Amino acid sequence: MNKPKRPIICVVAAEANSIEQRQILFGIIEKAQEYGYDTAVLSNIYNPNISINSLECENKIYELVLSEQISAVILISESFVNEQIREAIANSMLTKDVPMIILGAHLEEFMDSKFTFLNTSDEDDTEEIIDHLIDEHGLTDIDYLSGYDYLELSRKRAEGYRRSLRKHGVEVNERKIHFGDFWMTSGEELAQKYADGHLPLPQAIACANDYMAYGLLDGFRRNNIRVPEDVSVIGYEFINKRLMHSPLLTTYQRNRADLGRCAVEMIHDRLEGIEEPKFTPPKGRFILGDSCPCGKDLDRYYEELDNVKVKSDYEAWNLFSSLDQEITESKNLDEFVEILGKFHWLIRDAYNVVLCLQSNWYDPTAEVSDVMTCRDVMPWLDNTPFEAHRLDFAEIFSRCQVPAVYYFNPIFFGQRMFGHIIIRYDRPDTYDDIFRNWIKSVSICLEFLRMKNDIRYLTSCQNLSEQRDTLTGMYNAAGLEKSYNSAVLHGNKELYFIMLRICLSEESLSIENTDDRIKAILDASRALDEFCGNHDICGRINDNTLVCVVQRNAPPALLADCVSAILLQHKKYMGYYGSDSFVCVCEQCSGIPYKEIYDLCSAEADIKAKALDEKKVISHYKEMAEIRSYVYSRPTETFDSESLHDLFPGSTGYLRSVFKQCFGISFHKDCIIARIAKAKYYLSTTTLNVIEISEKCGYLDSKYFLRQFSMVVGMTPIQYRVSIQY
């Protein structure tokens, strides 16, 4: 992986579009940029408080916290309402040895000594609210509506209420403390009790959050109780929805922005080895409205109106744009990304959006890949796909010369994780609800693109036989298993099980290219047919797996290599997928049951496929793979410095260095192996003599061919032919 240009602070949050998280993030980003740090924010989209199977997948986004490139972690604890998610994140964080700050209430899952908790003071904030009512307005008959009585923060806020009354010499009456559920229904129910006369109406009511205060205002309005003439109401936390209720609520804003700044300052001190000052909870401020005698702050009121107008404009643009329709009609990923870029103006103020899809995102049966194929979406940037490991933040961040903030959000459908989408801001900013809804559209339309391709593909090669694959004519999975059991378990011959996994390098889906894909698969099946004799068993057991059961005298590794050499000569397959698109494994059957031999070979193929996949993150790998495929398609050519320069614009020395890094072999030796692969093809599929084969492989001297073949393969051409033939 790349080394980061700058330290990276990872912020773990839920629903980062919510106002509470956005306030904290603003402070974190501002201070991080001041210190020259990048910020990576990991957030889910839905964040349900109970486990929902169809939404569990989105929380895989938090696995990115495992990246070794992260210098520190900040977690916004109160944003997570699901205990299982909190526990999973805590377990991941505990594997790290970096500064870790928890912002918010103390939660059981994060009580390890590795975590440092920072929070504003609920008691101090509530005390200041009650002080305001007493000192500024002379009100002493005050009720308090707190949250759930079993929550620590509810009790802390109620204690702040008591503390202020005692300080002012006002007797504390516990019956004037009411506990609700932090939602508007609590306020509405309490308002109704006052209206019905079940409770005496006080001079003022302070609430533990804005939602309950909104419920009070709505309930009082319906019952003709005037605010603030009959009773004053003050909220807490400032959730920025005051314009939806009347009168305009006076509330108290926790200083979340300063809390975020404090967290970054603490991280900076720890990273630099500086002694940390004692933490003092940041003090909040009043956001004045008309629900107490103060009256609204006009500047603040106009600012909120402007924000609502901007949000309303973007909501209208997103609602009436043709984005959903156009990306639904897209035929491939390139067109998909181009359409997203065309509608970039629907995303507020973002400099860039990066679509990062797992390299095998389109295959619901495949193991999730760690290699991401990434594309910049914005039309003013280069949209060429590039590969990066999913934990390699530096590959994305290094493209920006200044510290920035990157929001990582999951792209998924049902239980299948496609990858993630990254939105970048170069200044302290956060995305909002509109972008969150935009992500949902992207996820749904990606699944639609995948399904369109599958439907077209399945329509073209639907299997209409119980035991035969209609596309290739080979056995299907059921037919192969039945034939295997008959030949291996009930026969007396020593057989080998060869598995060929193909189509591993498919970067994008395209309805237009389905015919080419089918032709390539047919070509691969013909390669396997060429290797197999009339008495061998061949099958295509799923979209990208071919299997044969053969009787041979060669070691398993040699048989797998022979199948690979034959496939390398099939131009339709190689031209569409390339030389790095397949793996082949072989195991001796030895009477092993079908499922066991299949699982064994499948596991070996998975390991080889993953090794191929991981190479994609190497710089210039794609160019090197194209060069290698070109060499294998023309093994008889001689590649001198001039011809290499035509293939790669850099220096030939650099090409050779990167080539060896990608494939573990020098370019020169690989050219020899390409020729020998062609020779293996002729030895295993024709009756040509050695001299004829040496000429077809570009050797003018058959004796030199014999020496080189023996050196590479470890046996003479004649010995090779005898060992791999039936």
C-alpha cells in the first residue's frame, strides 16, 4: 500500500448527515486541516435501532477502520443506536494501537482503557438554561421534561435543573421533573396534561431536547395555550428544525463544534508527544427565539431561512431531474459514471465523488474482493478506472495536494456489498440528507445494471437440460457430479480433477458486450475440450468455472499448467479477458467424494484468484497485464528496446522493473515462457514432430529449442507429450 502524504484521522459515525454529527464534524475537519491532517469519515445510511437483515450489509463500511494508514480514530458514540453495531466497531477499534477518542456519552461497549471519552457537560448546559429563565426573565416556577429515566444523560440533565434551583434558593420539587422518551410525543402528552388541568401550568418548561420542546409547542397551540405569554418553553441541542413549529423555539446549542476541535487537539498532542492540557467541557450558547420573552435573533433567523431555501432548491432539483431515469437506462459502468458526472450539480458543493466498487461486485456468488475498482465521477477529472486495496486510503487521498475531508458511505443492495462511494470537500463541510438519498439511487441502479446483464446473459445461455450446459454442451453441475461418481467412486482408474476458473478480470458490465463474453466462454470451453480425450469428463458447473476429470500419468501441477498453456493460445478468450483472467488447479481424485474434491480445488482456486486480484493495486499493473497478454498472443516475436517503447511510454528499464514486480519474473524470461507455452499447446493437441513445433514457436535451431524447453519444463518435449496424453 501507499504511504499517506499526511496523517489521517478516521471519524466513525452513524448517519453523518444528521445535524448533531455535522456540528461535531465541522469542528473536527476545521482543526484537522489547521494541523495538516486528512479526515476520513465512515458512516452508514439507515442506522436502524434494531437489526434488520436487509440493512446489516451497510455496516461493513466500518471495517475500513482497520486500515493501517489511520493515525487516530474519533468515534461519535451517541450516533449509534444499535448495540450490536457498537460492539462490532469496538472490537475492530481495539485491534488498533493509535489514539482513540470517544465523543459523547459513556457507553458500555467502549469502556476499555484504550478509549478516551470527551463530552460537553449535560449538567452545566442544563444549569445555564435554568439560570437564563431565572436571571433574565425572573421565572422561578419551572418544570423540567427529561428523557428516559433509566438513561444516565437524562439524569444528568435533570441534575443540572436541580443545581440551578438550589443555587438560586428555589426549592426543588421532584414532581416537577417529568421523564419522556426524547421524542415529540412526550411533549404533546405533557402539554395535554397541562391543558386538561391534571398538572398546574408553570411559568416555564425546559426540555432535555428540541423534539420534546416541539411537541410541547404543537400541543399548546392546539389547546390555545399561548407561548410565551402563558408559559415559556426552552429546548436543548438545536436540531435546526425550528422553522417547522410555532412560535420559533428558544433553544440551547451544545458546543459540538468545539468538542470536535478538542478531540483533534488531543490527538495532535499525542501524535507529537506533547503534554495534554486538562480537558474542560466546551460551553454552549443560546439560540434565541420567540418561545421565551427574549425574542428571536434576526441574524440567526435569516441564516436558518437561507439554509432552508438552499435545501429546498436542491430537493426540487433532485426530485425533478432525470438522473434516476438516465442511469437506469445505462448499459455499462462507463456510461453509468458518465451520467453521474453529468448530474454533478445535484451534489451540493462537493469537489469530487469517487465510486469505489469491489472488483467482483457484479458476482453475488463470489467472495467479497479487497481490491476496489475506483472512478472519479466529476466530469472535470480523469474518469479512467484505477485499482486500490479497500484499506488503502492513501491511493485516494494522495490525489489531493491539500488536507481534505472524505466521506465513505456504503454502496449495497440487500446482503451484497458493492463497495463504497466517497465524497470529498476541500473545506470544512458535510453532506446532507439530499446526498444520502442520492446514494440510495446509485445503489439501486447499480443492482439494476447487474440484473440487466444477468438477464441478458441467462437468456442467451439458459440451461434447458437437466445434466447438460446448453451454452457449451458440457455437463452441468448435476451431470458432472453424476459422471464423477460413476467414473471415480465406482471405477478402478486413477483420475485427476482439474478446475479452470475463468473471467476473473471483468472490470465492468455491459449489455452490448454479452455476445463477446459468451464467445469468450465458448472459446475457453473449447480449450478444455482440446486437452481432454474422448474418455474424459468435462463440465461447466457455473458461469466462470470449468472442470474436467481425466486419466493421465503426469503430476497434478503439470496437468494444470498444460490446460493453462492451451487456453493461452485461444485468441477469442485471450482477446476479451487477457492472460491474467484465469487460474487452474488440479488434484488427484484417489476415490475422494465429489463434494470434497470440489471444495478442495475451489479453495485452491480462490487463493490463486485472490493473489491475482491483489496484484491489481500495483502501480501500472493494468498496463503490464496488457503488455503480457500482447506478448503471449505473439510469442514468436522478439521484443527489443524499440518495440518495448511502443508498448509502454516509460523507459524500458522501468518497464522491466515494474513487470517483474507484477508477475515475479523478468520480462525476458516471460517471453521465453510464452514460447514454451505455445510449444506445450502443440505437444498436447497435435501430432507435429519436435522440429515442426520448434519452427512454429519461432526457434531457428531445434537443438536450442530442446535445451530451452528442458530447462523451463524439467523434461524433454517427447517426455512431456507422453506424460500429458491419455
